Amino acid sequence: MSYNNILIETENFISTLTINRPKKLNALNRETLEEIHQAFVKLEKDEDTKVIIITGSGEKAFVAGADISEFANYSVEEGKDLAARGHQEVFDFIANFKKPVIAAVNGFALGGGLELAMAAHFRIASDNAKLGLPETSLGVIPGYGGTQRLPQLVGKGRAMEMIMTASMIDANQALQYNLVNHVTTVEDLMSLAEKLAGKILRNSTVAIAQAIEAVNANYEDGVNGFEKEIEGFGKSFGTEDFKEGTTAFLEKRKAEFPGA
């Protein structure tokens, strides 16, 4: 499948999805969001993909936000539909994806760009990264999960301050806030992402999918995360990966999971 706004490369079971609109600082327009959705649907079924890395093209931006020119004249209902479709097709879709998704934040991650990074299962950043939710400076609020995921990651008070002031924070402050897991140089960002992906690949993809579901359950209303963990733990006992993992441990050898 060919895309106009994204690039996908797959090697050694790692697929890198690059938002490729450098002249627009990789801003998210409707076409780009649709392509991201299509790509993730394809990657979900792709047996050669075990881990996904999301990043932006160029050295200035991961994703500098949504393409404001597209929705500046939207009505109330059109705005609501824009957010609802974005949640369903991209941001929630990625957050609940059964394969690990790492955001490699290279430069500006603002508005929808930070929301895209927060939808990933965890984030790393280059030392030139700037992160923020500037929506209130435009007379709107974050609409792709920012008001929910940012407090989960950095705490209510810090999230309120970032959203109310519409201010950016740098990579080291994002690390201090637990918004990103690691900070490295621009040159080393992708190699670090691939190194982390490689560590993930050594483990059971079946167990990781169950773990993602269990961790996410803690943030769903009406869902008991502990019960989801117990259910997932029990399911693990019926998998070939469990048999291989426990047998390898008892035989004092490295487990050989499919794709590892």
C-alpha cells in the first residue's frame, strides 16, 4: 500500500512508521490520520511486525500538531465528530493495540502530536524535543485524548498547568514529569528505540498483548483491572509461549519464542 503522508519500513520484526510532512512540521491533517489508521490495521495483521516505532521526518518535529487550516471553520457537530473519529480510528486504536508501540519524539510534539505520542505505550525523546498542549491558546481544548492521558502520565496538577498555560516543556522536564522514559541525542534516538524494541522482541508477544490489555484496563471505567490481570494470567497457562518460557527456565536456556 502506498501513502502520501507516512512512510513504513519493516526490518527484523520492527516496523517504523514515520509521519512524512516535513514542510508542515508533520502536522496531522485528515488524510494523514486516515493513513495512520490504515497502516495500523495492516500492521496488526502483519506477521513480520512485532513492535512499532512512530516518529517524524526531519529534525525539527515529531508532529507539531493538527492541521488547523482544516477545521478552523467547523461547526459544533463537525468538531465533535472530528474528535470522536480521531479517538476511534487512531488514538484509542493505538493505545489498545496488541503489539507494543514506541513513540520516538524527535523535536516538536505539540497538540495532536503530543496526543499521538501519549497514545503509544511509552515514549522516548531526543534532547531537542519540545512537548505541549497549546490548544487553549486557540480557544479550544485537546480533543484527541490529551485531557485524559496527560494527567494519567504526569499527574493532575502538572497536566492542568500545561493545558491552562499552553506552555511547552523540554525533553529533560518531560523526563522529570515521567512523560517520557528516556532522553538521548538526536543522532541516537532511533538506535535507542530499536534497542528497546529488540529487548521487547526477546519476550513472548502473546504475553505482552495480555499485559497491554491488563494495564489499560486500570484506566477504563467500569472495568476491574485486577480481574483483567487474573483472567490474562490464567489464559497464559494455555499458550505455547508459556510452555516454552517455563521449560527454557527449568532447562537453564534462553526461551525461543516465535519471532524472537
